[in-house]
Amino acid sequence: MTESPAHTDLWPAPLASGAVDATVTVPGSKSVTNRGLVLAALAAEPGWLRRPLRSRDTVLMAEALRALGVGIEEGVGPDGTGEAWRVIPAGLHGPATVDVGNAGTVMRFLPPVATLADGPVRFDGDPRSYERPLHGVIDALRALGARIDDNDRGALPMTVHGAGALDGGPVEIDASSSSQFVSALLLSGPRFNQGVEVRHVGAALPSLPHIRMTVDMLRAAGAQVDTPESGGEPNVWRVSPSALLGRDLVVEPDLSNAAPFLAAALVTGGRVTIPDWPERTTQPGDALREIFTAMGGSCELTEAGLTFTGTGRIRGIEADLHEVGELTPVIAAVAALADSESVLSGIAHLRLHETDRLAALAKEINELGGDVTETADGLRIRPRTLHGGVFHTYEDHRLATAAAVIGLAVDGVQVENVATTAKTLPDFPELWTGMLGSVAGATTVPSA
């Protein structure tokens, strides 16, 4: 696990003195925004992204595509309303340098794009990005004919020597450490001369909803995709070569980023509404409806959005989170406040995320008096009375929001580096204290 810095930039997590009753507008989905940017950059005509998420990860993606020659104009939509980005495809070129930060989507989705550029593209990023697995993309691109210099690390930093095209075709990869390996190849697949056939070999794939999101967005852009769900072979995805359409895409709210706000309703026995919750979506965050209902709440989806209501009682849960692992930190935080034991499984791959999320959650909750043990593929969380203290975040946005959830019920929780939430959820402290403004007498603090 990456060491966290010393106790600096501490944010006193607000303590709720009563039930919340709030409507929280959650910004757009990072996963949809970054996939939409890649597909628009590879399209045969300009397109629009409406209500895009502006966060560190999405700005890094936009800047990387600009470095490759893509035009991205920020302004209002074609009807003159709402924030929108106009994406103007162009011939991709090097030399260029891409800063991935610590964004998995940038470090994994853009190397296949770089093979289509005319010239070398260097990829670099935060120190933690050097530790995150990239071998699935690197090995696959080499097998498809690309030239990549990474000093045989299977990780950053590296240089992709773009040749202006890639033959493509069939390739085998082990994507058990990240479903993004599959999505990365599929997104650029229509532009490969032979398309691409991705065959996953290895342990069970995590985060399948994110692959389904990639497939749905490819099809909406005009690509032909064969999948296991559409009658194809298990663990095989095929994308035919074709031109991609420029789209007018409206980005959904980020449902995973809704997790801490829905959790607030559960923890305080209150009510929170998230506007514009889609009736149908491939976002993993949609599973929160079922998971948090099982933990003691209820939800209703109406034209106003999703309204979640807590009862004041939190039940423990046994849940396989293999497909929705990114929800684990907030679910673990709620489980630490429950009245019975929880077992979260299927999430060994979280050890390879922004930090080792399993080790970090166990350590930080236990330092607040909790009883969390790691299992081979998850966490066992037994209820204990918690106390205040510093909750380290290891530069991981989802650990910061998990800490804020615990702080609703536990006085004196101080969140280290809450600013790391800007990775996917800009202005989180303001949104959080604004939500708590609905509680009469709530204890709030100025946002950091």
C-alpha cells in the first residue's frame, strides 16, 4: 500500500445532528465522459459532449487528446444552453507527451489511440501510476504489432511509437486485474485495420458493467460489436473496423459518486434525492439501490430522480461486489456503522487501484476503533463503537468520501487531504456541507 503523507491538510468531517433531507445534484460520470472523449476523438466527424464532468481525470484525458492533435472546445451546447465540449477529430500525431496523473482510464485507454498517431507518444504520471498494472494493454498492443518502449516493466513510464495505423485482429489478454484492459482495446478497435477480437484468459473479470458501458457507447457511435451477451463466445469481444459517428452525447450523473450522499440518508435516517438518475444505465453505481436497501433503507425512482430514505437502523450485509468494486469504500464505511457483521467479497482487484483499498480501509477504520479484517478477496467488518481520529486517504478519492460518511455519525473524524476528491468529484466538501445544511443544528465546517 502506498504510504500516506503526514497529518497535513486535515478536514474536520461534519457531524450530523439529525436526519438529512436534501436534493444533491451529482456531476457527470467520469467513466462516460472519458469514454465519450475517446470515441469522439476517433470519430469521422465532430461531436458534442453535454454535461461533461470537469475533474482532474477528465481534464487529463482532454489535455492528452489535445496533445495528439484533437480539437476540444469548451463552451455551451449547440442549442446555446448548458456546459458542453465540442470535439473536433484530426489526424493524430506525435511527438507528444501524455500526463496520465493517476487516472486508470487515461493510462489504459490512450495507448491504443497512440498507436494510430504518426510519431512517438510518451506516457508519464504520478508516482503511484508507476505501480498500477498496465501489462494487459502493453502486451496486447505488442501482439497486434505496436512498438512500445517500457523497459519491460509492464508499467509507466513508457513510449508508444505510433505508426499512423495498427493492423489489429485477434489477441489474448489477462484482464483479471482490470476490466479497463478490455475496454481500452475495444474503444480504438473500430480504427484498427482488421478491427479487434479480445479474448480474456485468466480469472474472472472484475467490473463487467464498465465493459457493458464501453460496448453500449461503441454501438451508439455506429460500431459493430459482438459480445458474450449477444450470443458470442464467453469472454470474447469482437469489434469490426468502421468509421465512428460524431455524436451529441448527454453525460449521465456519476452514480458511483452518488454513493456517499445516499449513504448519508442511510446513516442519519434521512432522505436524499439525486436528480436525473437514469431508468436504464450500465453504470455500476446503479447497484446502490439494491445494496443500500438491503442495508436498511428504501428507494423510489421518479421523474424527480432517485430518492433514498433511511430508517435510522443499518443492517450488516453479505455482498459479492466483484462487478461493482468501486462502491466498496463507502459500503465499508456504512458497514462499520451497522448493527451486525458484514462480509464484502469478490474484490481482491481493489488492491491494485489508486491505493491498496482493502488494506487502507482495514487500517483506517481500525484506527478509529473498528474491527475490520482482510480476507483473501475482501473484508470482514464487525460492528464496534468508533471514535474520532485522523483518517488517511492515500491520495484516493473514494477513501476520502468514505471517511466523510463515518464522520456523519462519529465525532472528531479528520480527513487527510480531502482535496483528492477532485479526481472525480469536484467541490465535494461544498456539496457535503450543503447537504448537511438541511439538518437543523448540523455541525458543519468551512470547506477545505
